[in-house]
Amino acid sequence: MNSKESRRPSNLRSIRIREATNNGYQPSTTFGDALSMYAGSGGGSEIVQNSYKLEPDRRFPVQEVQKVVEQVLKENLKNQKYEREKCSKLCPSLSRLIQDKVKSIGLQRYKLITVVLIGENKSQSARVASRCLWNENFDSYASASFYTETLFAQATVYGIYLE
């Protein structure tokens, strides 16, 4: 094979595929020059058959999730004073805690996205808004707010059904 033949896109693609499989990666698609790779033997998630399930067994329980969010905010923030550094570290931990408690409800095939905002309460107004492109028959969200004399908190959990 001369140097011109080895540089053709089709040959480069086959070389890339060979190199990828030799390095322990498996191509998930071979469409065009772009290859989407995943770790082949990394002990990741189990590969299962497609279920072709297009609707959830249980819809996203907005009221139940909202109660969980309200409870977590109240338990963790009722004696908290607003301190910028402390509250900035508290947001991710509250987000994880809310996510874990909502997962314990047993929602199958729902991707959960949790957003927590904590700010200083100085009698100002604040508006939190979001836009989502989703299936309004199955996807939804739950939101709750909590106020003390020195801080306010707002948490939202989005539940997106994975078909």
C-alpha cells in the first residue's frame, strides 16, 4: 500500500477502529469519521436488552417529591445563618441529599436533575425560571422554597423519563 492509499478516509477509519479496539475501547457506531467510543471492559453498567417501553409504569409524583424537597430544606436550613462560603458548599450537598431521597421513592427510568439555590434574605425579590424541552405527558418537576431571617433557599427536581 502506498502513502496515498493509506491516507484515504476509508483506510484511516479502519485504522482508527483497529487502534480503538486494540486499546480496550469498542466503537459504538462507525458512521462517518466520527466514532463514539465507550470503555469496553471497565466494569460499568450492565448491558441489557431493549424493552421498547414508551410509557412509565408510574408518572413523576410531583406532590411526593415536593414534600421530600420541603423536608430536606427545612431539616438542614432551619438553624442555618447565611454565610456565603458555607452556603456555597451547602448547595451541592443539599442537591445530592435531595436526589438520594427522591431516588429512594423508586422512580424507574427517570433521570433526575436537582438544582438548589441559597441566597441572603434582605427582603429583596428573586425569580428563578427555567425552560425545558420535554414530553409533557411524562416529564415534570417539583419545586420548594424555604425562608429564614437571614437566608432563602429554592430547590427544583426535574424528572425526565428515559424511553
